[in-house]
Amino acid sequence: MQSPHAIMGFSDNIVAITGTTLQELDKHKTDSGERGFNTRETIRILDELRMKGNLKEGVELFDGGTLVIVPDMISEHMPSEYSMTVPDNRIISTVLEMKQKQIDGNKLSVILITNDLSMRINATLCGCDVEGYKNETIEDEELYSGKRKLSVASDVIDALYNEGEIKLKKIKGHKKLAAFYENEFVHLVSKEDEKQSAMAYYREGILYLIKEKSLRGFGGVRGKNITQRMLMYALLAPVETIPLVVVKGPAGTGKTLLALACGLAQTYCEAKERSYDQILITRSNTVSDNDLGFLPGTLEEKMSPLLAPFMDNMQEIFAGFGKDRDLTVAANQIDFVLQKQIVKICAVGYLRGRNLTNSYLIVDEAQNLSVHQALEIVSRAGDGTKVVLLGDPDQIDSRYLDRRNNGLVFTADKMKGSKLCAQITFEQEESVRSPLAMEAAIRMTV
């Protein structure tokens, strides 16, 4: 239900699916949204394999492995307190029985594969060997941040400002540095004077200067720290250069506000200066994406509670900053851009099948996307479309996802080094919220 093609991901192993698993799939084949689509796609794949032979005896998978359907089995090794009326327990019992038969025959190891964390715990307590589905999991301990700080001689910074670029090989000690990725941001600081610094990005062996004066969002929004300014460069870069931007970081670091401000600067403007026809905004939410069709009202009305953060940020942008804030003007401006469809609201599950052209697509809470959903979204980008994925890998709401197998970090890992993708990661200390919010985060965190 999370990854329809998962059964193809085990190379030459035997992939066993229990009868209970098939029954559980059948219950969800009419579900709306991503869950229903994935379920039906899985059933279609199984039916195609059924045509190749007897599923109970085993059929060859497309990658050389074997698929077999096994009926549920009651194991005498199953703890008595685990009721067989619970589907997960029937699957665990079947795995235990298969494991016992393999021990007696001394042939194969039997491993239960599940991304359900609760099921992993229960299966382990019952004596099963358990693993998550690794093909969609990032193994690296350190997630790619998209930026680095580099201490250099003052003449390197001078040369960068004078020429606008500098070859990496001209920097003393460059061979000792960790490998750079395409579009990686670099904060260069002078060894002789820390106040002397520059901001650049790396591409094909060259560091290019980023001119901070050009980094301005709608309503005069500017970055408050070096990471925000790096992000603004990526968001304002021509779509031909950087069509995908991946942003990771905790709440309060300005991810959503900057994404909107830069999108509006390139959309809500004179036609000759316009880079995109529309801004599409959506927010991943497991409950709403699956059950959206059952809620009353229009799509905008259904999505409005989830998109309140976007509306709050648009109010900030349109109202202005400082003493001259005008909330009435902000409300009128928000109504105008929504009515004229300069800004459109869409649901993640409704993006399938669309070919988005000349659009600026913002996806918030992208850490709650499955890998399959993230692929669907990024692959929807047609000519002239920029995709911006925002999220916090440490705030996962989906029961089947964690910090290393969600769509945000998977996309970030697989796209690092691509000339078409820029990435940036915020740290907690880079939050730009009020002093009270910062104080509470420090004192009240347990």
C-alpha cells in the first residue's frame, strides 16, 4: 500500500505473501487517494504474476526472485496473549511457523518485512527476525545539508568578489576537502578577518559569487541569516537552472514564508517580469489525503485547515513589516490572488496524472510523503515548472515512515549532485521566531 512494486525489490530471494495480507489489501482497494491507488496497483501486479503460474507453488518475479502465496498458519510458538483475530498476529504466527519449518529443514532464513513500527516490536517479542523495507531507506548517518562553511585566505574572497567566480583548484588545500556536490552552497570566511566573508555556490569545479543585493522576495522580503539567503538564491534562480529545491529544517526557520515570497515575486508581477503563470500550494497530511473525498465542501474548503500556515505567511507578506502593517490590505490581496488563481490550492493525491507547466509548486510537510508520492510529484513537473519541497525530517506523522524512509529525505539523497537540484538545511538555532518562542523551545523541551 505504500510501495506497489516492493515485491520486486528483493533480488533472488523468495518473497512470501500471507493470506491475511491479501485480505487486508482487498479491504482497501476502493479507498480514495494514494492509498487506494497503490492497493489497486499492487493487486494488478499480483494478478499479472498469477498468469505466469501457480502462486501457491511459486512464480518467477521479473528480477529473478520468486513469489509465493502462503496460507495463514497457527504456530505453537506464538505467545498465548496474542489473539489470532488480529490480522498482524496471524501474519506473525505464519512467519513463526515458516521459520520453524526452515529450522527443521535447515534451508533458509525467514525474515518479516514491515514498515509498521508497532508490528516490528510485537514480531520481535514473538521471536521473529524483522527488518524494514530498505530499498526506500537512506542509510547515511548524516543527511546532506546542501551547504558548508569554508575558511580561506583573504585573497580568495577578494578574487571571488572581483571576478565573480573562482576555480576550486586555486584554493589552497582544496584536495583535503570533502567532495563538493553540484549546486552546493558555500559560506567562505577569511582566516585573517572573520568579518570578511562571501557566499557562493559550486558548479563544475567553480565557486560562483552570490550577490546578496539581488535576493529580494515579494514585499521586500530579505533573508535574515546566511542560510535564508542561500535558500532565496535557489528559489529565485531561473527554472532552467534549478527546477527542484529541497528544504529541510525545523519550524520557525522561515522555509514557508521565503518559498511564498520568492514565488510571488516571480508570479504576482508585471507580465514581462513573470517567470511562472501560477503558484500551486499543497501540504502533505496522511489523514486528509486519504479521506479528503469524504469531507463536505469545495477542495479549497477541505484543504483550508491544513493550509492555514500558508495563509498566515501570505498575510505577513502582504501586510508588510514593522509599524506600517495593514491587515485589511493583506486580506484584500489574498482574496485577489486566490480569485484570479494566481495562487491555487491543490491536494497531494490530486496531482497524479497532471502535467504542470509554468508553475511554482510548493509542497509543505514533505516529510510525510512516501517515496512513491514524492516521485509522483517531482515527475509531474513539466516545462517551466519549479518544485519546492519543504519539511522537517524529525517531525513524522505517518505510522509507516521515519526519518530515513520518507519522500523528503529520499528525494534529497537521490538528487544530491544533480545540476537540476539545490538543497538547503536549517538548524534549530537559525529559527527566526519571537524571543518568547525561542525561549520556550529551549526551556520547555523535555
